[in-house]
Amino acid sequence: MCIRDRHYIYPFLKLENKNTRAKFYTAKDNGGAWIDIFPLNGIPKDKKVFRKYAQKMDLYHSLLGKGDTINQENFIKKFGRKIIRLGSNYYRDRMVKMLNELGKIHSDKVSDTVWANDRLHDVFPANFIDHYIKLEFRGKEFWALKEYDEYLTIQYGNWRKLPPEEQRVGHHEYDLYIL
């Protein structure tokens, strides 16, 4: 999908496999198997300014998520979601505009300012994205951040330890089919 497509509501890119189809239980999305591509932006040195950006991004992110949901609800909630959905392109475009503003900032720290769950916490030294190494995965080599361990630790905490079994669940609810 193209970000300029009026039906594409996300302020980031997705790489999709067109030979598959995801059938979501609670979302209007109906694309194929995908990998999200989130931009990393420089962040303002002034924490108050960064907090303002983060709060606006949180609001638009929340509205896009609510508008994309198809839960079976009462009439009032369904109507509210339809109203929110009408603004999806506006929310997306506002987020892209803010990303462009942040993209002009030269900073020693970067963050996924667009879709992160905790924009204020998930901040990384900018030099993490300057150096890469090849890592082997399932018999193939792939490029990875040289500081991948530090990056994953900032992002996920102790990422090497599996969560308790009851917490090992996906956060997307869908069935995936090969076409």
C-alpha cells in the first residue's frame, strides 16, 4: 500500500506480502503478512517540547486505532468510531507533518516518535544507527545494528528472558492465509 492512498491510515510504511491475507478479528485492516517500518527521528533536547510532540502523537495514534476497530458495540459507540474514522487521513497527515518537523532536528538521541508505546522512554543514542554488523539467523546473514543488545535492552528490558508462559501472546488478533 502507498502512504498516499486515501485508505492507508498509517503514518509509517508497511512491507506486505501480496500472496497472503490477514483476516483481523477487530480491525478494518485486511492486508497481507507485513513488516512495519517505523521511522527513527531526532528528538528535541528540551524535554517539555518533546513531551508536547509525544502527547500529540499519542492522541493521533489512539484516534487512528479507535477508528480502525470493528468491535460489535452499541449504536452510540459504532457511530463514534465512524466519526473518528472520517478523520483518519487528517490524523495520519498531522503525524507525518510532525515527523517531518522532527526530521529536521539534529540530535544525539533518536526515537520512534510515530508509533512507540512509550515515546518518552524508548530513546536511543543516535550513533546506534550509524554502525552495522552482519548476524547469522537460520543459516543466513543479515545486517543488524552493531549495538543491537543495548537497543533491545532499552526497548524491551531483559529481552533474553522469556516472559511467563501466560504472557506469551501476540498483540494482533488475526488469522493469516496464503492465497
